[in-house]
Amino acid sequence: MPPLHVALPCLLLAASFASRASAQELVLEARLGAPARSAEERQLLRATLRNRGERPLEILLPEHLGLVPFPAWELRDESGRVVKPEAPSFQSMWMLGLQGEVLKLAPGAEQSFDVETLVPPGRWTARCVLAQERAEVPWAKPNFETEMRPRPSLWTGRVESASVTFEVSAYRAPRLELALPERVALAGPCVATGSLLWPSAAGPRPARLALRVNLGSKARGSGTAYFAWNGAGWSASPELRYGAVPALEGERLPIALDLATALYEIERGSSTTKTLERLELGELLDDGWFYASVSGLDEHGTMRFHGELTSALEKAPSAAPSGLAIEVRASARGPRYLEFVLRNTGATPRRIPADLGVPQHLGFALRFAEDPKATHWSVISDADSNHLRGRRVDPPSLAVLPRSLSWSSRAFERTSAAPTEVLLAPGSELTRTLDLRAFVHDPQSELDRALLVQPIWSNRRVGLECAAEPQLTIGVLVGAELSLPAVAR
């Protein structure tokens, strides 16, 4: 057998040559799939893969092809501005196995892939690139885990198309161009900035306008708020209100909207009993991705322009707010009654929501003492019913705080007669007694066992309607576990 140091360079050379040959077998072409359209319409981009080799090629295609752009496109105008087609928001299911599919391209065969994207006016040059570094495919496993699995027959390499040039004509209709920061913080600003373009071809601009904002997420639904021009800028309005719009700078009107300053109206309840709530941004949204749409309405209620944008809400403050403590203790009312206590342990007053159950401020984690990791109950909100209920969560985790470990019920909703905030003096406390049996479907078999109960308090409401000092305390408190012995029958 030849020495290893002689054979190895030959192997590397052969592998390198094979990789280059594999890449040269595949040709990528970029072109428009239809004549260039106006800026209001999506441009149709078409990429064609052609196998000019003598053997079949296996090409890895992405999951959700048709929604996810493939291959990668880049469009650049004469000023250097870049546009890259992006996948729209869509809902999908977690499917086990190969993520995507493998295209088998026979010698001499070709396959085209279309992408539609909005492109601003101007002269553009477009190209597309396909790169596959390793002969591996993504493989979906249970519990939302993935791994890369080898597939030796997969094409690897990099191919780039020649450029195609086209021109997009100017806008003919009003256009709202807004963007949010990639991430925003709870209790901080959430400012959408950009401009309203009103081209001369769109005709005269209305003298008075109002802005309607829909804000929400997949998990929590959406709420509606309004903004009106106040003479110096756009400010949140409790209702639809039209305001005189300032003069444009050329054809553009700069716009800035702080979405965190509005209260969002959302409908709750069943088809027979509906109520309207007005929630702050932090109350309406979970941590993570959210969307917003902004529409401009004239005085006849006609929508004249529309824009969509997305961002992500950072996790709520996880550090316990100073000067507050949450505790749970057994109640004298019965073996499965618990008393939750929120206490001001500091030296200064703290402003907090007035009722521990209003809205979604108090929660608890419930585990079985003999096997605390096996089963975990948490209290969640049931917005469409008049009762509280529990949910089994495996494995137990406090990482989902504060939303999934809190409750909301009509019995705890705010009323006009009750204050929504209270000033908790040093040493003072708020208490609520609850019967655990109200949260479990089979109380006797479940709750007779020895239990571990952990109290949780959270607040995501800043207090936009309250100008008093000090401001509302936001954050999350997690108290110590209470051990409850088994109930003898």
C-alpha cells in the first residue's frame, strides 16, 4: 500500500476536480417571466436550471417552495440600492423527515422557478445564485429538532447567472412606505418610520386623513387603534378622527408612528356575548414576532393607501421588580385552598394593577411532589368562556412566562367602578384566595396527591391612561414553591 502522504494529495486533487466538474454541469439563467410591470405590481422573476452534463443531478429544493424564494436573487439599481425577494408570512405544520425535496434533473433537462416581488421605480439589474456547500439534507425530528443527514449523490457547488436588466415605471397610486426596528422592547417605544408617497398621477390628495392600525400576532389575534394628525405629528386617538394633513415635501410626507402609545380595541367573548377591551401593546402581544398594518382613510371612509410591516417583541423583563414579593400559602378554608399574597417589601410606594386577577397578572405552576418533572399544570386564560381552566404542560418550564402561566376571567375583568391601579404602601399587601379544584378536570384523583405549587405575578401594562407617579411596575415575579401534603380520604 502506498504511503499515506503520497496518496492523500491525489485524493484531494480528484475531489477538487470532481466538485468543479459538478458545478460546471449545471447552468443557471435569470430572466423576467413577463414584461416589466409598474411599481405597484409585483415583478415576475424566472430562474432556470439546466443540466448540460451527461449524468443526472440531484438538486436540493427548500421546504415550502413557491413561498420561499429559490434560488437566491439580488436586484440592484443604478444608485446601488438593493432589493432581495423575501418569503411572505405563512402558516405551516412541522412535518417529520426531509425538509424540502430533491429535484432529479436528467441530462439535457431544465426546470424553472418563479419569484414575484415588489420593486421600486428605476432601472434594475437582477441576477440569481445557487450554492450548495455540503452533500447534506436537513431532516426534521420530533420535538421541533433538526439534523443534517449525508446524501452523497447531492449536487454541490456554486453557479451564478448572467445579469438581466429591466426598468420599472413610476408609481401611479399613493404608497405608504414604513418600517419597524427588527426588535422592540416591552415598555419602550415602537416607532414605525417612513413616508407617504403621493405621486401627481394619483390625483389630488384629501385635505383630511386618519390612520387605522391593526396590530397582532398569530397566537393572540389582532386589535385596532387610530392615529390622527395633531398639528405637529401623528398621535394615537381613542377613536377614528380625521385631521388636516400637512404639505408634502415634494411628493413625500414623512411619517412616524409610535405604536406603543395606542390602546388597541379587541373583541372578546362568544358569538352571543361580545365585549370590547382596549389593551396596550404589551398586553395584546406575546413575546416574539408580530405584524402591523397601517391604512389611510379619507373622510368618506375610503382606504386610500395601505402598508404592512413586522417586528419582534423582546422578552419581558425577567428580573424580579425590586421592592415586591409574591408568596403562596395554605388557606384555612380547606386543604386545597391557596392564598396568594403580593407584598411591597421596599421603602417606597409601588403602583400596581388593583386586582391580582385583573388582567392576567397572577398565575401558578402546579406539580406532583413524587415526580415533579413528569407532570406540570399551569393556569391559562380562557378568553371565550366564563370559567378558569388548567392545561397540562410537559416538560415543566418557566421559560414561557408570563403569558401561559396567567389567567383571565370575566369574574376578574375591570369595571368602571373599580380602580385599575392601586398604590401599594411599604409593608402593605394584596391577597387573593383560590380553590385549586376550579382548575383541574378531575379534582379528586389529581389534587389528593402531594403537590408543589409555585406562585407567579407579572404585569405587561405600562399604564398609558394613568399619568400618576410612580408609574406602573412591570416585570415578572416568581415565588418559592409551597409543598402541600396529600389529602387523606
